[in-house]
Amino acid sequence: MIKTILEHIQKNMDSPWDESAYSVEPDLVAIIKWYYYEKLKWCGCGQPGEAMRAIAKYLEDRQENRLHTDDDSLLLCLAYELDRAGFTDHGSSIYGCWLTDDGRYFLWAIKEADKQGVLDI
């Protein structure tokens, strides 16, 4: 899966993969950092691991169509932010958004990094 994600990043992203900034040998942590810092453009202070766990929960719930953002204004803000970053896309309403390839890849990477105990970057 890591190779698939890296190929996707290299073919489809505005910001190129900078091996010197992440890892000479790209790995799961490097992919997580790329999505977090380059796609989301979020800083690393506070608790990025907790933020990514919240992102994973949102993306997973969205993927399973279990989430309704119209009940929570903070969740709605997260929906807009993840859509802006390209992890979801929507047609006529953000309430019916779906995961893009980046969203599915980031979700997989977050869950895998959490399982391996390397999510807290």
C-alpha cells in the first residue's frame, strides 16, 4: 500500500515529494507527515496524533455514511477543511461528501500508523 500511495502522491500532487524533508527511504511516517504538513498545511505543535485520530474518525464515518455534519458546527468546519485539502469531494452539498483517493490513503495511513504506534509524530 505504501508504494501505491507514494506513486499517487508523485503523480497527482501540487507539492512534490521532497525526500530530504521526509525520509530518504519513504515510509509510513513520511507519508503521514506529507499529508499532514503539505496537504493540510497544519503545524506540528500540540497533539498532531490526536488531530489525526479525529480526522480518521471523521473520514471513516464519512466513508460508511454514518456522519451528519449538520448537527455540529465544529464538525462542519472540519468537513470544509478536509474538503479543501482534497481528502473529500462533494457535489451540491458538503453534507453528502465522499472520500477521494487521498482521503482513503490518508485514512489507511493514519490507522496503520496508530496500530504500529508511530502516529504521534
